[in-house]
Amino acid sequence: MKKEVDVAIIGAGSAGLYALSQVKKETDNFIIINDGPYGTTCARVGCMPSKSLIQIAEYYHDRLHFEKSGIHNADKLEVSIPDVLQRVRKHRDILVDYNIKNSITTLGDKTLTGKAEFIDTHTLKVGDNEIHAKKIIIATGSTPVYDTTWDNFREYILTTDELFEQHDLPPTLGVLGLGVIGLEIGQALSKLGIKVTAINSKEFIGGLSDPDINNVMVSLCEEEFDMWLGGERASLEKINNKVKIRSGKREVLVDKVLISIGRKPNLKALKLENIGISLDKKGMPNFNPQTMQIEDLPIYMAGDVNADRPLLHEAADEGRIAGYNAIHAQKPFKRKVPLAIVFTDPNIAFIGKEYNEIKDDDSVLIGSYSFSKQARAMLMNVNKGIANLYVQKSDGKILGAQIAVPGAEHLAHHIAWAIEQNLTVYQMMKFPFYHPTLEEGLYLLLLDCIKKLGIKKKGILEIPFLENK
């Protein structure tokens, strides 16, 4: 079959579907091509099933606080891993079904299943089909990084894409990689009673770069499960019906290993070499993150496949940008303030400028607040963690933050919104903070910044109740 369309979208994940939402506004002459199961990575194997697992783990872990709170016999509670995983899949299936029914099933012959590869800048081959498109959007997502040398004992290896398909999990588990996903899942499984040994080649975990936040988070996690940090690259070896993990002089036998060493863009099968562009050493083309356009070609890439901001809300924005530019004159779009959240206990969050961007900048100061004595957190038995705020010395403008505190998923939004509006710590202090709430921790974090800046500064908004002190 040969078909001509205005826009071809490769990939029916978050970025592809949001691109489609823009394309449909201007033309019904499009096609969306997808290889493999429909439904976004987030809904099928990513953020949604993992958050279901994390929530159940938190329920079970809370039993440890029952006795001191006057609730007795908590030791009688038991967890059934098969039932937990069944519940996670139920949540997952509801979200995937909703995702597909509201976006794919109504499209009829405007969808095509199969692997797409480029013949030239306007032509795609999908099986026996040839699609000629005026514009093409690549939104093929990513897959877990995996070493094929493990194929000899594949039944003992799990990737993050396979974890939620398991009907049970063994008593002991190794976790290879403590980035965002490895840390979230490793901690959750530990809370559910699985003996976890986590190995990370770096000293920093969960994507952190601020040493203050990382040190606190490492200490907290080490209270829950074994972590090997900063050692030699781990090797895996099958020993009878177990896997030996070895890193330097350390080794452990586990029933299975969860691989969480990163994800790689799904680009190789597209045969980008056929469109006459240069690729970097990782096989990535040059693209504009404000327009999503690859060089000056009629081709765009959005979502995890471009490895720029691999988060759902960013994929949604990138899909919209790519979809808009595929049917309109080129327009660069301002990107939102970077915001990323890790759903560990406590939550980790990254907002605005990264620590590595400001650590050597003398024009920036760091405000800090520990939640160890935060009132609301103490009442909730979650008084732990620390928050660092990066502030411009000249005027108190908020630039960024890394935090690992209870309720960070909420506090991070307040900080991100403040940065988006170019607010200073002085302006943000004028907002109401209710007592007792976790948000009061943010108030005290702002206060620490103001104390370090010096309250009385020319040209700064007056805060009477502070200046009178």
C-alpha cells in the first residue's frame, strides 16, 4: 500500500498522542504508526504502575508506627506480593485502557501497526506499506538499557519494563542502578519485605547532584536496605539457581536482579542514516528543543526519544510543539522551568537550575532547612530530610532547588511556579503559610535565605514584620 499524508507520527506514546492533538486541529490527513503495544510508557510500565506499587509499600511500611501511636497488634499484618502485583496491574490496566480508548481506537485506518524506517526525508517504509508525508514526527520513546551478556540466565533478570508483569517476586533481589527508577523501586520493594541489595557505580543516588541532599538521602536509604555505592562496575554470574553480584571485593547471592541502569532512545530501527544527517557518538541527531525540528528538515522528534527531558509532562509539551510546527510556520516555544520528582521516602525533587550550574557561582547563595524538627512532619512521623534553595545574591531571585523532604512533590510545585514568575524570596515570603502544614518548611527555607542575604537591602520589597526584628 502507498499512502500520502500531511503528517506521519511514529509512536503512540505521550509525545505522539499530544502531537496528534495539534495535528488534528488542522488536518484529518494524517497517520500514526506504532510498533508494539499501544498505551504510553508512563501508563504501561512507568510512572503509574510504579506509583501504585510505592503507595502500597507505604501502606505496609506505616505499620511500623502503629505501636507507638497506640494501635496494637501490627505485627499480625502480612503482605502478599502476588496480590500486590495484581492490584498494581489492575491500576495499570484501567489507565492504559482509558488512554487507548480516548486516543487510538477511534482513529480507524489512520493508525498503522509496524516498524517504521526512513527511505528518505519524506518517505517511510512500514512492512509492505510506503508512507509519503509532508512532515514526520518521531516519538518512538525509549527502552531499558540491557547487556546481552546476561542472556544466558535471562530468566533471572528483570528490566523495569517487565517488573509489573511478574506474578510474584522472590525473597531476595539485586537492584543494578540507583537512578530515579532504581531508587524508587528498590526502596518500595524493601518496604514490602523483600531483601534488597542495590548497587550503584556512583556515590550519588536518585539523580542528585547536591552533596548535602545526597548525603542525607543515602543515610536514610541505608537504614532500609543494603547499598553499594561508588565501587567497581558490577558483574553478574549465575550460580545454581541464583545470581552472584560482584563489585570489587563485595559479592552477594540473590534470587533475581532488577536492571535499572538507564533507558536508551528508540532510534536505531528508524535508519536515520537514510535522511542524510550526522549523528553524535550516541546516535542522536541535532535538534532544536524550542521547535523540536531536526536540523532544517521536515522532521521533528519529541519525548523520551530525544533524551532531553525524559518526563511525561515534558513529552506532552514537546509533542504539542512538534505537532504545532508540523502544520504551521516554524515557531520556537519557551520551555517551562525544569521540574522532576522522585517518589521515594522522602520525595526528592529538582527544580530550576541544577546544583552543578550554581556550585561555583559566587553570585548565588544556598539556603537550607532540615525537616527533622518540622512540626507537621513530626506529627506525621515523617520528620526527615533536607531542602536547599539556590538564590541570586543581588536581589533574592529564586533560581533553583534540590530537596529531599516529606511532601516534596507539592513543595516542588510552589518553588517551580515561583521561578516561572521570576519571584524573589522576599516576594514569596509575603504569601500565606498555614499552620501546621508541611508548607511551613518552605517558609523556614525562605527565611534562612533571607537571613543569609541580609534583611535590609536597598531596592528590596519591604517585609515589615521581619524588618522590625
